[in-house]
Amino acid sequence: MLTSRTDLADLGTFLAIARHLSFRRAGLELGVSASALSHALKAMEARLGVRLINRTSRSVTLTATGEELLASLDAPFAAIGSALDGLNRHREPGNAAGRIRLNVLEHASTLLLAPVLPVFTERHPHIEIDVRVSNELLDIVDAGADAGIRYGGTVAQDMIAQRLSADIRWVVVGAPCYLDRHGTPAHPHDLLAHRCLRIRLGDERLYGWEFERAGESLALDVPGAVTIDNTHFALSLAMAGGGLAYLPEPCVRSPVSRGELRVVLTDWAPEGAGFHIYYPGRRQLPTGLRLFIDLVRELRPLGL
């Protein structure tokens, strides 16, 4: 039986829906609306005479036939993608084409990607970059991403990881008006008498502020009426005198230099693991992703 171009397009549509189990997320991956995907799937099922997807207002699941088709198609389509990307590597670097889908932490977006992407798009104008910024602990495969960027130590063990930055120092900062009114902490335990901007992690846990000095380390569940998960918001609140914030040192460098914030407990400031890019090991590294990693390592915006 000959396979038509329409058949291949329909199978690609099915694979995207089956991987995400979401018409919306599959549509984002393919660049079409969820409604268009739903119509395309209905037409495919009608032509084949079988139901592949069960869909309700609350869930999308594969039928037994759909699971069988997914198992048969996943590896061959991945091989086709690798073969096409292999051809891409024979182009001149400035003519490389394709699309990179990245899932990155907020800190990585501002400290790592913002300095690198303008140079990358200038050098590789035919490569599209789709960046999702999220502090949630997402499965990049389920999210349809080629790679993710997180702090070292938080990457799943079944992923291949490469370091993109040096380790990063974390500091406590406060506005001069806040410190003049409430005093300057001399020891981490002094924070228990202060107003702190608490941090919510991507898995909804509250982060304990970590400190180190001369081999001694401790983590504190700091007090505070405000809990946040956004660095720009933390900086705005801290500069307005709303409390003490705990942030990567590169994030506070500018307001500290302008005198809008002061670093406290400097001798207790720990170094945390730097950023790592990670991706599944079972697939060939896309050319665009390889070029991106090479450029980050060349520019070294946070050292390496």
C-alpha cells in the first residue's frame, strides 16, 4: 500500500496528539489550532474506519488501537527526524535551518538566554527558537521540548546533561530603607526576626534559604507574609522595602550597584550549582540545539 503525503501529515498529527494527550499542547507544537487538529483527527479516523483517540471535555486518552499505532510509529518518525537533521548538518552554519523548543527556568531565561539569543539569531537566521519559561518541574518530553535548562542537581537522571555556566552565588538583599528601619542581620538566625520574601518552588514546596560558612551549613524556613515565584517581582518588592529577598547574585548586581539594594550576610552566601541543559539520550542531538550549546559555551555569559 502506497503512503501519500496526506497520510504522512495525518500520522504526524496523531503522534503529536498522542505524545501530549492534549489538543492544545499538540497544536502549539505543530503551529495550528486545537480545533484544526480535532478536525484533522476526525477525518483521519473516518478514512481509516477506526477510533484512535478517546476525548471528553476533561481528558484525552488513546484507544487500544491508538496505543498500538503509537508504538509502531514513534521510533520510525524519530529516525526520519534524525535523518533530516543529519542533512542539515552538511549545510553552512549560517544556513542551518529548523526549530528548537526549549523549556527553561526564569533565572536561565534572563541570565543565560537573554545575552545569547540575539547573537544566535544573527548567526543562524533560519533557526526558529520557541522558549517556554516555567519554574514548574515539567517533563520536557511530555511538553514537546527538545531540551530544558535547570540548575544542576535538579535534572532527572535519565537525561543527558551538559553544564552551561559556572556555579552561582546566592545572596540576601534588602533596600536601605528596610535595613535602616529593621536593622541588618549579622547571622542567618537573625532572619527569624525579619520580614522575608518566601520562595515557592516549581513543585509547590517552600524553599528553605541555604547558607554556608567555614564548613558550616544550614537551611532556614524564613518567616514572611509574602510568598512568590518570580524574580522581577521579588526585586520590585525588595527595592520598595517590602522585605529581604534571597536571589542569585547576578540578578541583583544592577540594583546593588545603583544603591537600591544592599547585600547582607555576605560571609554566609553559598554557591549553588550552575545551569545545565538536558535532553533525552535516545535521540540524535538536533543541529540547532548543538549550535546553541556551542554558542553558550563560546560567549560564557555566566562563566564556565
